[in-house]
Amino acid sequence: MDLLQKLGYELFIVTNQSGVGRGYFSLENVYLIHKQLQNDMRAQSLAPYKDFAICPHSPDENCDCRKPSGKMIKELIEKYHLKADECYMVGDKAIDAEAGQNAGIHGIIVRTTKVEGFHHFKNLLQFAESLKK
Ligand SMILES: [Zn+2]
């Protein structure tokens, strides 16, 4: 995170929270967790996340925002006037990278095991270092 911010990147969270639609927890709880994440960032002397995009729907609601849809990412790109070719969607699942590709940005998988068909890094630091030019 530190290196990404030093390289000038702004951080966003794009998240499926189907537990809300399924009634397991409330949207207010999701906001509380996001608030805690922001506190954790500040505690580590990092800039807070720029924004959060949340899909609160369960899969059977057939919404148009749930990843791998690119809608939430596209909305952030518009809202903050981001350059799509300079944006990366980084996640640990194929649907994360697919959501990035569906929004016209780079889709990246970060996890210890490789996922076929996607750019892959073992961890976030390795990805951040790949961005250094
Ligand atoms: Zn949704």
C-alpha cells in the first residue's frame, strides 16, 4: 500500500457484499468495517482509501453491479475522472480481474497460486514493484 501510494496511486475498494442481500449482516456493518479499514490506514501513516463501491445484492437478485460486472469500477472512473489505462483492479479471485477487464482497465490477480488467463503476482508488494519504471 505504502509503495503504491508513493508511486502516486489512489486506492479504492470495490467489493461484493452479498451477505447484506442474504440478510446475514447489514449495510451499516459494512460501513463500520470500512471505517475501521480507514482507521487502520491512518494508523499506518497511509492515506485513506479514496472511496468504496459496494454491491450489497445477493447473486439471485441479478443486479448489474455485482463483480464480475465492471459497473462499480466504471462509476468510480467517471466520478473521479480516472484514466482507465492507468487503473488496475487487483483482487484474489478471477471475478476481480474480470471486473477490471469488463470496465476496460487492467485486471490483476494477487495470490500465492496462479490463475490461468490473468496477470498474476504472488503478493501486493510484488505487484507494486512491477509498476516502478
Ligand atoms: Zn449489486
